[in-house]
Amino acid sequence: MDKNPKNLISKIPKQVSQVTKTLEDGGFEAYLVGGCVRDLIMGREPKDWDITTNAKPEQIIALFEKTVYENTFGTVGVCIPLDVIHETQNEPVSQETKTVEVNHETTEKPEYMIIEVTPYRIEAKYSDFRHPDEVKFSDKLEDDLKRRDFTVNAMALSSSGVLTDMFGGIKDIEAKTLRTVGEADERFNEDALRMLRAIRFSCQLDFSVAYETVDNIVKNSQLIKNISQERIRDEFVKIILSKNPSAGIVMLQKFNLLKNIIPELEEGIGCEQGGAHIYDVWEHLLMALQHSADKNWPSVIRLSALFHDIGKPRTRRPGEKKAYTFYGHEVVGARMAKKIMERLKFSRDEINMVESLVRNHMFFSDTELITLSAVRRIITKVGKENIWTLMNVREADRVGMKKKEAPYRLRKYFAMIEEALRDPISVSQLKVDGNYLMKELNITPGPRMGWILNAMLEEVLDDPSKNTVEHLSELVKSLNMLGDKELKALGERGKEKKEELEEAEVEKLHKKHGVGK
């Protein structure tokens, strides 16, 4: 934690300081505000740079060459070309960059760094629990800060290093506590999404949520139904992508929010599995999700880990020896995951991917009889580009059972997948094929053609530089002059050579993954 003004100012990108200086030179106040100030103090790299000022939107626009202004909340996007950034700054800039419509003219290149500048605001009543009925601009920084969600996000930093902290944000950062600005009940009635943001910040910052804040989230949890599914999805994904998403899901459930967002997950609470599973479905899914986060895997794997057994409560039947059966849970779970993600307005690509991973996660299950041809079929089914993603989900599933991260069975599957993905050694690797032999060299189809191909393969395996149409064409002519007995012997020798090399390659894979044949 760093409260030294000089240190904080030195960490601000020159382009951001340029915007505040331009505002100040124009006779206005200008402060960095919100999450970027919090992150600077905490020693984190800010992802966004937000500025607040007593200038009105039209006054902000007049001070800058290129801006974007297309909202009813007064926020002006100041556009700084990336080429200018690269010329003037050596340190990296984390601000989102994108092609924008500047003053209603489409700009394809260059792309811009967008720094949001918002006038001090006073917000009126929130009738829909989402948007203020009216936004009024103010001349006081205090008015802007007191409308913000949490104390740690309600601090402002001037260009001279003066920190304005009216609501105890520094104190709460030191205590690693999330607390609302003013009355929590008022903040959540203004914008119910703030309840999800509290959990998201808790997961991202590793903060606890103050008791009175939790109490008011539980009290107002039903208000989340007034929030659009897109906004809920965005916060949910940020929770999933945090370092501790399992804690986030637990908080969603404890704070009575999960039942209003993904009630299907709560069906797993207390749903015992028996057998090799020492956890109920709920606990198992949380552990699988957390493992995927510990591995820093992307959102589709984390979502698939969270949903992979979501169909178990609906398919559970009594089994033998205090165990239960869950036949078809992967099919039911895939349908449930699809409906959940459609409800939350995920993209079609994300939905299809998670649905496929949940549907196929049982392929690599408890069986020692799995064959290489079966592995090839699943690769064809999910796609070469997705097979390792499926294995990641399978690993998360195994760890969620409190199994060793990479048990023998998983290592065996890794080796089999690599073997299935590897291009086999075959005559198909030759630069000439059977059709070429027939059409160009007048070789009659039959055993002799097979012997010739295998004999050529042996020569190419010994010296890959000979795998040319020219060389092989001349070799075919020579081989075709041999008698059947002699040609067959050469062909069989080539076939044996291929099999020996195949076995050697497979042996390498087995050693790599620490498995036997």
C-alpha cells in the first residue's frame, strides 16, 4: 500500500496526466477518481483511467481534438491516438484501446486510447433500480464522490498529488474491507447491480464485505431481478475470472443472490454422491471451478468446470453400496448449461463450447478399456482444437473429487491423445500415391503396387530428402522391374521398418507421460 503522493503521481501515464492538465489549463478542476485511485494506492496496475471535473460535457469536448460523447450521463471519451502514445511513453498503458466513432465519423485507423472524463454529478431517484431518473451536473467534487458505490472507489487524486478521501476509503483499504458510501440500503436501491459488484470486488481485491453491507445485500437481494441479464452476466464473468471464484459463488448463495441468477446450482447443495465422491455436488463443483482458476484457465473452462455436473441432482438414483447413479447427467447438464447461458445472454460461440464440454466430459471417465480408435472419435467430435480444453475440464473434475492432479489414468489419456493427434507414419506421406502410379507410371493396382509403396517408404524413412516426385518416379521404374518374390521382400521390409518407427514414437510418448504400454 502506497499513500505517498509523489509515488502515486509518478505511476500515472503521461497521456492521462495530459488530459487532466488540459482541463486545468482550461480553468477547470480535474481529478483521477474511482478504481484507478484505489489501484494506485494498493500498488495494482489500473485497468482504466477515469477523470472527474467541474467542466460540463460541451466544455470538455471543446478542449480536445477528438472525443466521443454518446450517452445521457455526461461522460466524454477523450481519444488519444496510439501512435502518439507509442512516441511519448515507454511504460505500458493498460487502458482499453479500440476503434471508435469520433464525432460521428467512423475512424478505422489509428486506434485510440479512450480516457473517460465525467462532470461532477448529482443523481436523482432510481425508479427502476438501475438508472437515475435524472442526472444533474454539479460544481462540487463532494457531490460526485458521495454518489459512488464503495468507499474504496470514492477517492479522488489531483494532479498535484492531493488525495480526497471523504468516506474513509484509505482506512477500509488498510482493513481490506468493502463498505458502501453512506447508507447501504440507499446505494443498492439506486443500482441493484452494486450487490454483485460487492462480491466481484471482494474476489478481485481479496477483501471481506462489511457486515452491514452484507445485511443489506440479503435484505435487497430480490432487486437483482430488475437488472438486465447482460449486466448480470458481465459481473458474473468477472467473478468467475477472479483468483477466488469459488468464494464468489459461495457469497452469491449466502447473500441470496444465486437463487435469483442461477438457481440450478443450488440444487447441488446437500446432493450426496457416494462412491469415490466425498463431497456433495455443490462442493464438488466449487472445487472444480477453483482448480480451473488456480490453473489460470480461460472462462469457458471455468464455466464448464462449474456446470459439468449440474445435471446430477436431476438424474440421481439409488445405487449399490451407499452410492448413487447419475446416468445421463452429462446430457441433462449440457442442456441446463445451455439454458443458463442463453438466459444470461452469453455469445453463441461460448454457449456451444460449454455445452459441448459439459456433454462430453464423461468420455475420459473410469475405464481401462478405452481404445485409441475411441480417442480418435472423441477428437473428431469435439475438434482437435478443443480436445485439450476437454482434458482441462476432466482434470478439474478429478481434482474436485480430491484426487491427485495428474493421476495415472489422466496421464494415460494425455499420451493416447498425443498419439491420436500425431500423424501416423504411412505411405500417405510419400510425394507420390497410388493414383500417380497408375496414371503417370502405368502401374497396375494390386499387391505389387503395395510392395512398391512400402519399399519407397523405407527409403524415404532412411533419407527424407529422397521424398520427391522426381526421385520416387525413377525408383518406381527400377522396383517394377523386379520379380514378385524380390519385390515382396522389399515391401515387407519397408512395412517392418514403418512399424518399428511407430513403436519407437509411441514409446517416447509413454515415457513423456510416465505410463506403460
